[in-house]
Amino acid sequence: MLKKFFKITQITSFLFLLGMVAACEKPKEISSYNPNHWEDHYADPTDSGLKNDSLQTGKTYLSIYSHIYSFSMKESQNLTAMVSLRNVSDSDTIFISKADYYNTQGKLIRHYFEKPIFLKPLETVEIVIDEADEHGGSGANFIFEWSAKPKTPEPLFEALMTSLRDLQGLSFTTTGRRIE
């Protein structure tokens, strides 16, 4: 009877461990990218703000770090990046027509929306690059194209990179720079 009990315990333990291993081996989602995320922000092409030739336009560059080196170039630590697209105007809507993500070598990784989006006054939307998404590398970047009424403050693009390991946390920010 005791042998039968130990045998059942062993089988149960084995099945439990097998289940734990199987749960750990689920494929990780590479990025929080969801093309449907922008549906409620897509700008209507017939919107007078998009057709107005008097809109100021701009292009902004933002650096991102998918990983950073630690100790040497042979060792690196992956990071999660939260990219904030912010309308700093308290009265005017802005339009963002492009949010393209590039890797260290300058190769396009992905477009973040299919058509222009709008941000209401003081609204912020985010793009999250998951820690497991290593496509960008240490020199990843975004290019944003935007438009707004004349005299409307240009949008603010920032990134917060973070990593949490055991009791240690790391975080730093970058700010976009207008290039056109």
C-alpha cells in the first residue's frame, strides 16, 4: 500500500512539473503592438484640420534603447520602453501621421498606425516596446511626422526605458528632437 502511495505521488509530482515546464514555454508576445489600438484615434480624412494647407508640419526624432550594455559589449540588459506621444496644447488638437520604429542599423521595424491619428488637447497616447522585443537594439529610434494649427505648440515625444531585476531597478528617459 505504501509503495502504491509513493508511486501515485511520483506520478502526480511528475505531471505537476511537466505542467509547470509547459506553462513556462509558451511563446512570448514580442511587442505590445496592436494595430487596433489606434482605432478610436484615427482622424477622419474629411476633417477640416487634415485638409487645411495652413497647418504647420514637423518631423521629430526620438532615441530608444531596447537594451543597454553592462560591464562590456558582450553583456547587455533588455529594457521595456514606454513612448509617450503628448499634445501639450490646452486648446488645439494635433495630428500625427507617422510613427515609425527603426533598429540600430536604421532598418524599419514597424509602422505604428495606418492613417493619421489625432490627440485632443492635453491628451497622451503610448507605445510600449516590450522587454522581450530585441529588434531595436541599443540604437533604436522613432521618426514621428505631425501637423497642427499655426502657433500651436509642437507635440512632445518622450521615452521612458525601465528594467526591474530582483531588488534592482533601472530607468531613464529620452526626449524627442525636431528634425524638420
